[in-house]
Amino acid sequence: MFSMEPSSTTAAWLSFTATAIGLGSLISQASAIRGQMDPFYNTRGAEHLGTWVSRQLSSPWYRIARPSPIGPKITAKLSDGFCGLNVIHVSRLPFEQTGKANWTALLAVLHKRQLLAARTPPFEPAFADKKEGVYVVEIDGVSNVPIESPSWSSLQTRPLIRHGSTACTVISRATLITLLSLSNARCIFRHSGAAGHRAAYASYSGQWYIDWPLGAPAVVHFAAHDSHALAADVYPASFERRIDKCIQMTAGVVVAPESSEFKCAFPGRKPPGIWLLEYQPKGFPAAHGSRHLYNMMGGKVYEVDFLLARGDADERHLPFQSVRLELPSKETGQAATFCVPWKERQVLAYSMDCLPWSPLSWSVHRGLRDLLLAFSKPTMDKFRKRFAQELRDIVHQTPEKLEARGWEPQFIRESMPDIVFSSVMAGAGDSGDAVRIVTDTALLFWDGPMSGLDETKFWQEQLESPSDDEEPFTPQMIIALTKCFVLEWSIEFDYQIYHDFPTELLFG
């Protein structure tokens, strides 16, 4: 039988070992070279992509070029909602792991369904995620059964683009404006110069930054708030926002719940002078201003009526039963006088009754806000103190109902009644927290369907026959006055903001 000499066996094994070591060294060097050639080498981990690291495509070791990491395809506009959903639940703080990529923080404050932060362990704590002493569970519709929290992992994906130190997805300017409106953003800094454009927007769920250097791509950044913590947050974990209503209010268009009945757009802020308000059926296509934004968002401009502000009105030839409203003008400290005939007052009253319900203030078209507040202020002031007291009283009387909605028990009993009263009496402000407190309190009076909140009869009835200021409050009155309060606390938003951005932006 053939047998190898010991020396031959040793030589064979040494040769095999040397070959294996050589191959291992080559593979190791190839991996190192592959890593050095990868433009995304430090942006593929959970530290950067958050929960999206689990959605990345695997690549065989022998491929030198690795595919780009993938991220979400984020779209948002009036006609399509946010990634196909019109109703979104928004939280002030992230409720899942985020990475250094800013879009992971955005997806952690926007949710498909309502979140509830329980102050005590839920009945099925296995389904709850405990964070900073608060059990975060998810409620499906009106059910009280906690379910597992779905993420945005079902979104369509797209390859990410490396820019600087981050991996970016691409969004349109329509999507960016929708997200600013959704999060109740207001401009706190804006500069355009020879070096490019830069702007910052504060919102209820975080800070937005837009940087567009000359000759370079425009980049959007979003950072969640670092001034709050779940353990100290006394508010419900999330609240509902409707994409279409946010955009309509930003564009200055009021739409009746039965949208075929009434769609009306409002004029922008005017220079000082005397203006005659004139209702023009289907007049929005000929208007200047927010028409372009409404078109960009997928709105049908040709379906919308328009309130035209006609300049150089002659007060000697005004229509019968016209009233004068003093509105802010484009010049600081000077007023624009609007003469409003009877028919146009009926349109304003119907618009007030058709203001959509919202638990948070709006990023609103300033012309709409100016005109509706000037029209509603005498009535609102007549009922303001009693309205504020009604809200304060019901907090004292039914704190357990607010607890069931996720409010912190001690906060309800010690602070909430006075905050409600003070906020209504203030007449204006920019606190989203105060608006959430007042709107959730007002809902204690309402036992009808949520869809019924979008239309009342109060303002039309007050126009036809003003009631005494001692008239008992009804749920309809409470809801109508609360929607006026939300408008008082809403934030002016530049509806021509699209001029500041290119059609596509990187979202880092």
C-alpha cells in the first residue's frame, strides 16, 4: 500500500497552510479594499440608520462594489397624504430607535396609529415598550387592547445618496412644505445672499434646517426636541393630524365637509387702504398668491371660489349693509380697511363654521387668519370669559376622562384648569401645548362622531340673530368657539415659500 514519507506529509501540510493563510490574507485585504472603496462605509450601521439597518440588502463577500444602502421613499402632498395616508398621528418625541440620519428621527415622531403613554403597566405589558418609566403602547382605532407597534418598514424604498457625513433620501419641495405644515412649523431664521439660502423652522415635533449653498444641492435637516423627556411629559403621547386639512389651511382654502358644497380661498394681506371684499364663484384660478401652492400640492384650483379684495373702493358707493373690518396690512402699524357686504359676511360665517377641527394650531395662510379673526372677534370676545370658565369647570368635574386619554393625573388636577382658562383669556399665542390642552378639554362636551366637529351652525346663527351673552352653552357653541381659539393661536406661514427651494432636496 502506498504511504507518504513523514517529510512529504509535513511539506504538504505546510504548503496547504501557507496557501490558506495566503488566501485568508488576500480575502482580508480585499475586504479592507472593499471597505475603503465603499462611499457609505461609515453609514451602514444602526448608529446611522436606526431601525432601517434591518432592511438593508446583503452583498456577497466576493463582490467588490457594495450596493448603496436603501432608505424610505418619503412623499407628502394634499392629494396623496403622507406616504399614502391622510391621517397621521404625531408625537412630540421619538418613540423608536433613531440614527444619525435625520429622516429616521422624522419617522419616529410620525405614526400610523394612535400612541398611548400609560402611567401604569397595561394589561398586557408584554406588548408595551417601557421607556423612561412610561409604558408606550399602541391603540388600534378605538380599541383599548395594546398591540405591537408597527413601524414605517413597509414604505417603498430608494437608494440613499451620500452627502457629507450622512446618507440622504430625496424629497420634493411639495413634500417638505407639507411636512412643515404638518408639524406646525414657523420660520425663525431666513437668509438669502450671494452664498446661497439658509433657513430654520421651529415646529411642535422638532427643528427644521434648510441649507442651499450656491452651486450645491439643497439639504434638509430635522432634529427632534432635546428639551423634553418622556418621563416628564404630562401630555398624551400622540395626536391626530390630517394632511389635506393642514395644506388647505396653509393655502388659505376652507372646504366644507361635503366638499362639493363649498370651497373658498382667501386673499392675501393687503397694503393700507380701503378694500371691498367680493365673492367670486370659481374665481381662484384667476387669483395670485396661494393658487400656485394649491396646484403644486395636487389641489384642483378650478373647483375653488375666491374672496377678491378689490382695491380703491369708494365708501360713498358701497353695497347695502356693508360693515368695515380693520385688518393688519403689509405696513407695520397701519391697518387695511375691508368693506364687507352682506353676502360676503354670509360666506365668512359659513367659513368659520366649516373650519376643520384640529388638536394643534395651524401653520396658516395669514390672509385667511386676518379676515376670519376680524370677523369673529366681537362674538368671541362676548363669550370669552364664560367660555374659559366652562372649560375650567369641566376639568375640575371630570378629571378621570382626561386621565383615560393619557393626561398625567397630577397635572390635570393641579395645573390644567388654570392653563385652560388663561389660554382662552389671552386671545392669542404660539404654544402648541396650550392648544392641545384647550382642544382636548373642549372634547369633553362632545358626544357625537368626530366627523361632526368639522361643521357647526353657530356663526351663521350669530350672523342672522346674535344671541345674548348669557345664553347657555351647547356642545356646538363650545366646538365653534374652540375652533376660533385654535385660529387665534395659529402661526402665520408664507404660502410662497416654494420660491426658496429647488424642486428636489436631499433629506439628511
